[in-house]
Amino acid sequence: MSKIKVIPCSGIGKVFGLLARESVLMVTQEKCPNDTETLCLAHVVTGDDEVVGKIKGETCITMDGCAKCCAKKSVEETGGIVVKSHKVPDFMKAHRGEEHGTGTYLTEDGWKYAEELAEILVEDVKEIKKGEN
Amino acid sequence: MIENKIGVISCSGEECLGGTISRLAVRKMMEELKPGMVSTLCLPLFIAGDGGEREFAEKYPTIAVDGCSKCCAKRAIEKYSNAVAGSVDVAEIIGEAKALEKPLSTRNLTDEHMEYVKQAADKTSQIFDEIVAKSV
């Protein structure tokens, strides 16, 4: 069984893109390295044969930084099967008033939020793996 | 003032260290080297074509900052908008093998990585200055 692809948006202008990126790195490198991997969204959006081959028909989870949902849309257009998709701002309600940092760095609250987002992704991974067994 | 109308697009690639460096180099341009003087464009949104990014890159000089030799940002600009005004390939600066190492969380960056960021940002800044000089 190939690894679940967990793909963040590459948003660079605001902290939401960094939160998406850091939460996905936590999942693919620390929390679920045996079950997940990430792909380069910049490469996905080029539609190169090489990357299409990696993603077409594969189970994917996306974490977007804004409502444009570039990661979700791009993965779907490239043939990936997006079984779970999230947007960082959707989980902001419990974090109103906090400062999370910028597109360059996260504050302590930012890291806590990234950790929370990572746990949401981990639950997705568990659910998907459970369905496979 | 052309300084306010120069775009910079990083690939921000999530699969390799070069992408991490490209992203941080562009952030360094925004915050330290050319604050308020560059417009940063989001590559996936640029390719999606619904955020005005393509139109910007058609009208104004745009610099691509890529993390590896696939040069996704440069190719995208040239496919959808116009020839790039300049490009930086991080792999040419830090070496292909290093650029293809695993991507890093910002909390795991070392002084060595920050030196790579500085070198990539300095190269981008140099291209920026050349564009400005040509426009005068």
C-alpha cells in the first residue's frame, strides 16, 4: 500500500500558509512517517508526467491556507483522490485573539495551533488506515 | 517607481530543502532586503489563474526563485505570463545534492541553512537591483 499523500498549500504571504506547511511536516516527518509522505505542490501544479505518475489515483489529504483551496484543487486536477481537505482558517474560532506569527516564523501560540492542525491530520490518517484494513 | 512593481515567486517546494530555502529567501527579500518594494506572488494561485497574479507577471518584471533544477516557478511564469526578468536556482547556489535533502521545519533551521537563505536572497536582491537600474 502506498503512503497517504499529505499536501499543504505553499502560501507565502500570510501565516496561514506556514501553519499549513509546518503541520504537514509534523505529520509526515514526526507523527506518521511510515504512513504518510508529502509532495511538492509547485511540482504538482506543473502537471509534469513524473509528478502525475506519483499522485494519480493516490489517496490524498490537503491542508490549505486560504479559501482559494489551491492545494485541494490542484491535487484533484492532477488526478489525486482527495479524501480529506482542510483550511487553516476553519479552525481559528478557538484561537481568536492569538498572534500566530508571520509567513516566516511561528510564535509559541502559532506552534500550538500547528500542533493542533497536525493532530487533525493524524486522526484523518488513522481513519483512512482503519478503512483500508 | 518600478521598485513597487517587481514580482518575486518562490516555488516553496515541500519535498526538498531547496524549497525551504527558496521560500525563506523570498521572505527575507520582503522583510529585510527590499521591504515594501516587492510583490510576492503565490505560485499555486498563479497557476490556478484566479488571483490576478498572472496579469501582474504579464505587465511587470518578475523573478523566479526555485529550490531545485526542475525550476517549477520559472517554467510556470514563462508558460502563463511572460519571460522571467531573472531567476535563481537554489540548487546552483548550495549544490544539487544538498538542495534535494529533506525539507525542514523552520524550528530545525541551523546557521548553515540560514547562510544558504542569505546567499539565495542576496542573489535575488542583486537581480532586483539590476532590473531597477535597467528601468532608469
